[in-house]
Amino acid sequence: MKKLIIAVVALVTLASCNQQKTGYVDVAKVMEEYDAVKDMEKEVKAKGDAFQAKYEQIAAQMDAQIKAKTMSQADAQTQGQQLQMAYQQEGQALQQETEAMQKKLIDDFKEFVKEYAKKNGYAFVLGSNESGNVLYGSEKADLTEKIIDAINENYGSGDKTEKSAKEETKKEDAAK
């Protein structure tokens, strides 16, 4: 009987030693509350608004020239086609830039979670989303708020150099 109890205790002890720490993160919530995402969205909106205003202004100038009869219909048609092509090209470039920014944010997020997991002893950190990668997880295993706080703190303190470089680039672009 004593041998059986010792065997059970040893088995339970061994099993508990081999358990790996696992957590999950609600990725959509992190992306909603990640300051870098908010900053990127503001930057993309500002660029999109400037882009739209630029082409609306050019179109308004062309309309005024047509009404004032300082531009022929043929010239207006040619310039209109050129304007449309330039609009599409610049729009595609803006879209590609936005996609690159989004990819970088996702890559940065993945790398941050990887380092967080290593630092805090997690063998697995799963991503939860609408499609159900994690169908259930206890609140103890939910790392979402911890990740949001830590990644925003990291973004707020560690990336100030990157932020100021981006702001300088914006100032230079605005000056052009």
C-alpha cells in the first residue's frame, strides 16, 4: 500500500513538473489597443486625406480652366486622362506603403509576443480571433491585457527614436 501511495505521489509530482505554461492573446483586441496601430492609422488617414485633397484641387483647377475657356476640350481630356493615371499610380503606392506598415506592425507584434513568452516562461502563446483558434481559455491563461500594457509601454519608451525619425520625415515631406 505504501509503495502504491509513493508511486502515485511520484507520478503526480513528475506530471506537474512536465506541464508547460500556456497562454493566449486576443489578437483583435491587441490590434485595437496597440498604440503603434493607432499611430499608423492616423498617419495613413492623414496621407489619404492629403492625397484626396491634392487631386480634388487639381480637378477643380481644370474645371475652372474649362469654364473660363482657357483650356480646350481636347487638352482637358488629355490632362484628365493623365490626372486619372497619376491618381491611380499614387493611390497604388499609398496602398502598398500601408500594407508594408501593417506587415511591419504584425511582425513586430509576433516578435514582441515571442520575447514576452520566453521572458515569462511560456512554452505556447496562442492567438485568439473570430475564426476560433482558441475556443476556450481560462482567464488565468488570457495574456491579452498584459500584452497590451507591455507592448504599449515598450512602444512608448523604446521606440521614441523611431517615432521622432518618422516625425522628421513627415516634416521633410510636408516641406516639399
